[in-house]
Amino acid sequence: MNKVLAYFKNKSDFAFSQEIMVYGYEFNYPYLLVSSVLPYLFDDLKITENIAPENNSNRDGRVRFKKYIVIHDTGDTTKERNAAFWSNVVKTQQYKNKCYDASFQYVVGNDGIYHNIPDDEVAYHAGDGTSVEYKLYDTPVKVQDYAKISIKDGYYYINDENTLLLAPKTDHILTSKDINDNGILITQKDGFYQIGETYFNQTYQKIANRGGNNNGIGIEVCINQTADIYLNYQLTAKLVAKLLDSYQLDIKSIRPHHFFSGKNCPQTLRENHLWDHFLELVQTEYDILQFQKEGYQIQFVPLCDHIAPNGRIKDISKVIYYQIKTIKDGIVETYEYKS
Ligand SMILES: [Zn+2]
């Protein structure tokens, strides 16, 4: 068995379903999330270009280096609010008879992936403003097995050692409890920790990280009622994997909107504890993309009628059978899977 077929075999007991709640600003709805047969969507990445005009006020135009992929959901459960809808809101700047000032690079729904703002430009989605860039500060704290950040007497500490870097200030004294749920950016350089640029977000009353609007590529995931929500997560994972590959970013570059502002976004992924699962989808899409770049063609063949040609499961209660076929250098190999 070649490494591609073995890779899928390792993941062949993946299928699951989970009752979740989908959260919207108009209403919430309960939903049975059903996975695909594998954490990989057997379909090509298709992107519809729908770039906002250069004279739009939500198209900043400034070009910045990109360090992050920023994941959102639309928070919009209304049936008709799919990707085309939100893409056109950005493009026309018209929403509920008001000028729409926000923007994001992509929006993903069952109706496709729409591209609104060029990847290398600034967009308005992360809530961290555009005045301060992604930046790292050196600390005198040596790299250890783990890094736990806290705030004492106004300074950031890592593993109880003073970094000599001041935490943000506001009208009251900030403590570790004021840090957003996803923490502060910590990286390593020459055996020492570095800390990213942070600020206090007045709207959400949280210490958060800079670099979302300037140095992120913003992606909105649709959660509209009647949509196949899992398909949206898989389409997003495929897009993110491609962006990681294109811009030579690693999996740590993927951050939820919350990390940059303290907002509860993407709320449905957060509240249903699906963030790590989403990262697993991205990692799998990324790994398969690397196999494809090595020259493997990969085909999925359903061997029962309750799975779709892209690997989506139509009936989770039944046993699933499928075949995966690889072609490389004229050599065809197949393997049959059951779960
Ligand atoms: Zn968001």
C-alpha cells in the first residue's frame, strides 16, 4: 500500500455525527452535524472572483505581509444569507439600507467560495484596527517545554519569569483574567521567547493581539439555516490549506477572530468545541495537497449509495464502503475501505 492509501487508512474510522447549536444574531438553531467519510473533501478547490471596486471605502488598498489566516463565521442564520449574498454586500457596500464598512478576503458557503479583497491587502474584519502591525518583542525568558503567560504588576510573565514587557493598560489594572481565550502570541527565537503586539479591546474588554486586519487573510464561513454546515467547514479547510501552501504559513497561522478582539467569533465553532476539529480538517487537506504536488492523482469511488462522490455521508447509521484509487507515474493502486 502506498503512503497516500495508508494515510487514508489511518483515518478510516473518522466518521461521526454530533448534535450542535448554530448561533446567529437573529436566531439560533439546533443542527445534526454529520462528517464526511474522511477529513478530506474529494473535490477541486473552486474560487469565484468577486473583487470589490478599488474606490470602495471598505477596500483599503494598502498591501501588507500576511502572517495569519483569520477565521470568522457570518453569525447569520437567515436561510438566504449564503456566500454570494455576503460577497455582494462587501462589493456593493449595501446592507440593510446602510453603508457596509467591513470587508474580508473570502466568504465560504454551500454556493461556493467567493473572493472579495486581494489576499495581500488590508481588510476590515478582525476588530483590531489598522494602525498597528504584527510585531514581535524579545524577552529574556528561555524556551522551556511549555509556555504559560500571565500578567503580574502590569508586566507579562512567561512560566513565572518576568518578560520585562508591559501588558496593555486601561482605566483599571489588567490581570491574566483579561487575556482573551486564545491567549497571546508567543514565538521562539534563538532559544528565547518572543511576545506579539497586544492591546486592550474596549468593546469586548479583553487583551487581544494585533495583526488581524493588516496581516491576516479574513475568511467568513456561512452558517445559514438549511446549509450543509460541515461542507462549509470542509470547503474552508481546503481554501485555508491552499493559502498556507501559497504563502508558506504554518498551521499556527490559523487563528479565530476572537484572538484579535475578544469577540465570540466564530461562535458556532467555539461554542461547540469544534476548533481543533476544524484544524484537523485543514491539516488533512494540507497533507493531501502535498501528495498531489508530488504527482499523486487521487480518486474517490463510493461503493454504497449513501455516500456522495465528494465523500459526504448521506446516512450516518449505515456501514460505509468506498475505494480510493491513486495514479502516479502511470502506476494505479487501489484500496477498499469500510467503516
Ligand atoms: Zn468574526
